[in-house]
Amino acid sequence: MASLSKSVSSPVDYGQSLRPGERSPAPYAASGMPSHGRFYPESDCPTRSPFQRDRDRVLHATAFRRLTYKTQVFLPHEGDHFRTRLTHSLEVAQIARTIARQLRLDEDLAETIALAHDLGHSPFGHAGERALDTAMKAYGGFDHNAQSLRVVTALERKYLAFDGLNLTWETLEGLAKHNGPLSKKDAAVAKVVRHIEAWSSLHLNQWPSAEAQVASLADDVAYLSHDVDDGLRAGLISFDKLFDVPLAGPIAREVQEIAHGAEPGRAIYEVTRRMITAMVADIVAESRHRLSDIAPAGPDEIRGAGRPAVSFTERMTFDLARLKTFLFQAVYHHRRVLDVMEKAERVVQDLFAKYQSDAEALPPGWREALPGLNERQRARVACDFLAGQTDRYALAEHRRLFDVTPELG
């Protein structure tokens, strides 16, 4: 078998990459100034920084454990090796730490935002989100970013002194704005953080910290690479179909040339790992250039720069837009995927209607919250309960409450 060690042509060079173990935070890192604190004041931890403490609270959250059985693209029963919402979050966190280290940012904050960014996802991936948003249309809709904030500010109930995780201002800011300044379409997020805004403004019209920007781009790197990986392994796409696709195509051609006789899984992984390397290298080079232009003396100058400080190059942005279009058509809208997701949407719609019309269908802890609430508030309780469910729990609930449950296989 030919060696797979041949390097792929990269759009940029790491150049001044930090060596393993080298650590020198920049003045514009979030840790370059004291944290803005927590909504509920707490004493400092003697062994961890505020952002390390946030990370640990996310890792120990019930909502984080549930991500094990929440769909990314393929349902868990379709194969043990496909990504779940949990493995996706872990991959985003690893990539975020890599980029943050190269840009001399606070790795712990970037990792925390990456780990927490999908805590509010409903069962069955974006199909479940669509179904919940439709069901909640008359009651304010459903948005998984807003729901992630609801999870960490209210729905996690394990501490004696407060609801939620009482995360730092910087982590909450990152979760609220990791995709950039809020616009009118982000009204659900703005509503969730109103009480935070009354305490200490998140400056929702500004860009977030560089660490939050890193987490957002790490999300793109992770899902684009692993959706190519999962699509190839599931047989929805082939190497040949990738050849004309930007970024993935040239890499797939090169790997095919050197992978004669290799196990298919090895060749697939070679494609996706080279994709990750190319995207990360592009972000690091472009962001170093932007940071040099902005010359921020502190993290607030990143927020007030008026443009992202962490970014892909213009060329990579264009190529990734075409890659996303390809994945949308070839993977996400593949008939095999759509058939399963259409059934999953019906499961979510059925459950919401049942919880909304019959309080006895909710478990005691949730049912007890209903007295005295108006219709809109009762709908939000049903939505919160349903959004927190795993795929398998939602199916079990549907079997408990209905005579016929769709087979999602």
C-alpha cells in the first residue's frame, strides 16, 4: 500500500506556529483583564480560573450528557461511528483550543463556549428544531441558540444557591453572540438574556470576544469535515462526487492517487483530517493578519473593532459556501436522510401537541410548574421539556403516549 503521508497543498503556511507547550496569552485575550463576574456573586475557586470553572460546570451539566443521544445528521441506530451532538461538540472544542493557542487567546474560554454552544439542541437535530419552531410559532418560536442560554441560565437545576450554571459574563456573552452581533432575527436570544442585560450589558450590537469568534469558526470546521466523513461512510457521496467541490475535491483527488489498496476508512479519514488542517491554517493566518491591523490593546478593542478579528480568508469563505451547498444537496437533502427526518418531525409535533393539551402527559416535576401560567408560558414549559429530550427518550415517550410510533430506520 502506498504511503498516505504526502502533504496536501495548503492555502496558507503556519509560519510562526507556537511550539507544543508554548503559552503566552496576548493582551487582547479575554483573560487579559479581570472577568466581569457572575450574575450570582461567588467566591473564587482556589484551583481554577473562572473560565476553567465554567468549562467544568458545562461538562458536568445534565444537558451536556444528553448530547450523547442527540442526532447530528444520522440517527444513533444507523451506526455507532456516526457523529452525535456530543462528539460534534467535543470536536469543536478541540479545534477551538488549537486555534486559540495559535492566536494566544484564552483556550479555556474558547473551549467552554464550544462545549456549550449546542446544549439547547432538540432531539433529532435540525429536523426536531424545525418541528419545535413550527409548534411554538404562536408562542415565540424555538431557536437552539436561545435554548442553550435558557439551559445555562435557568433550566439546569443542581446548585443550592441558584438555577442554571451561573457562568461568567464572558461565557454568556460568547454563547449569545458567537455568530456575531445580534440582529432582528436573533430576538429570541435577546429576550433570554434580558435579565443579564439588566445586570451587566452584553453589548449585543458588538462583536464578541476573539475566543467566541474562534468557537464559531471551529464549529464550521468541525461540521463541514465530519459531515463529509459521515456522508462518505454512509455511502451518500463518493470520492468521485467530491472531485469538483472546492477544498474537499483537490484533497480527495490527491488522497485517491496515493491510497491504492488502502482500506476505505483510512482514505476517508485522510481526506477529512487534511480538510481540518487546511481550514485551521487558513483561520490562523487570516486572523493574525487582522489582529495585526486592529492592534488591540485589550479584549474590549476586539469587541469594538466593528468587524470580526477571527475569520477565514475571502477565498476560503467562498470555497466553503460552495462546499455547504454541495452537502446540503447531497447529504442533508438525500432522500434517505429526509425520509427519517420527516418521521422524526412528526414525533416531535405529536409530543408537543400532547404535552400542550394534556398536563397529565408531563412528568410530575414539570407538571407542577403549570398552575398559574398563561397559555404562552405553558407552551414554553412543554417546549423546554421536549427540547431537553434525547432521540431515544422522545421515541420512548411517543410509544408511551400514542398507539403507533413511526419507525425511523
